[in-house]
Amino acid sequence: MHCPTLDETTSALLALLPRGRAWQTNDGVPMPGQEIGFDPEAFDNDGFSTVRTKPSVIWQYWRSIAVVLQYATERLCALREEFWCQSVNETRDEWLIEYGLPDACDPFPELCTKVAAIGGTRCEYYQSIAARSGWSISCNETIGFCGSRAGQSRAGRARAGRTVGFAQLRIIVYLGASPAYQPRGRYLPSLAGRMRAGRRLTCGPDLSPLKCILSRIVHAEIQLFFEVDSNGS
């Protein structure tokens, strides 16, 4: 798409004029006028313009219309650039509102990255998104609980119409391979028989940044469970 200049817009308008002497189109187009380029005493008159020609009234009239059309054309050309993320300029704020940015929990913090995101439901996709934010994870899927579970089947507990268990996704987080993990201190976990008076306890590693990110891309009907592997990778 070519965005014409003011001179090109003026020429296009003049080309639409009727033919005839009254429109100054019997010999070309209305005279645009000409300003003197150099002092006649200093340059070769045959090589440079040394004549000042007053522009015709018709040319000045259509030139003024061309200025308005040129402004409208420039705005239309600028609008065309706003339809693509890579060239957006004047409507960036509207784009950010449309895509819910900025958002500290968004797995796609960059506008163009989020526009190009196609999503996914496989563990490989979740791993790639987590890795982008500095987390190393793997997944263990449990689709549902249909029938008895090992060690928990009980006679007479089945009920007609009861739904199967929700789909669950277990996320194993490898802290040793996760540069985004920031430990909060060397506190011992709560273990039976290991309690000592005055010893500080930990509630486990802070996985809230990872949970925040995954909650945006994992389907809402899937229950997420997180486990920690402090040494694995």
C-alpha cells in the first residue's frame, strides 16, 4: 500500500478536471507557479531557473483541497499500521486493555507474544511456559476416578448418577533447576519426632509465582496439585 505525497494527491486531483482552456487543461495542467531558484547575476541563466511565475488561481484552489485530502490519507495510512501488533503506535493503550496487560501473573507479559500465543493442553506446553519464567517442572496426569480406588473400595458406597472425580494435574517442581525460586530461609520442615523447642519451622517453598502463571493457562476444570523435588532436575 502506497501512501501518496501532497504533490501526488494534487496531481491526482488536477487529472480529474475537465478538458479545456477554462480549466487550464488544454495544455497540460493548471500552472503550479515557480519560485526563482538562484540570483541571475550569480549563475548561468540557461542552467537554472531565474524566473518567478505566479501560480494560477485554479491550481491554488485545488492545492488547498489536496491539503485536506492529504491529511485524511495520512491518517488512514497511520490507521492501517494499528491493525498489527508489530507496528501499533497510537492505539497501544487500547491493545494492552484488550489483552489484559500489564499483569504480573500473565505468562505472556509482552503484547506481541500474547497476541501470537496459540495455547495448549499438553504438559510440554506447560513446561515451556514455566521454563520461560525460570521454573523447571514435570507433570503427572490423573484423568478421573472411575470405579474403585486401590485400598479404598467399599461395598454399598456406589450411588446412581454420581460423577467421577475431577481431572487432576500434579505438578512436580524441581527447585534445584529453577532459577526463579527464591528460598526464604533454612528452616526445617515439620516431621514427626523432630520438633524442638524454639526451632523455627517452614511452611514449604514459596511457589506462588509459579501457581499464578499456571493458573492462567491450565483449564479451570483441572485441579492443580504441586509437589517439590529439591534435588531433581
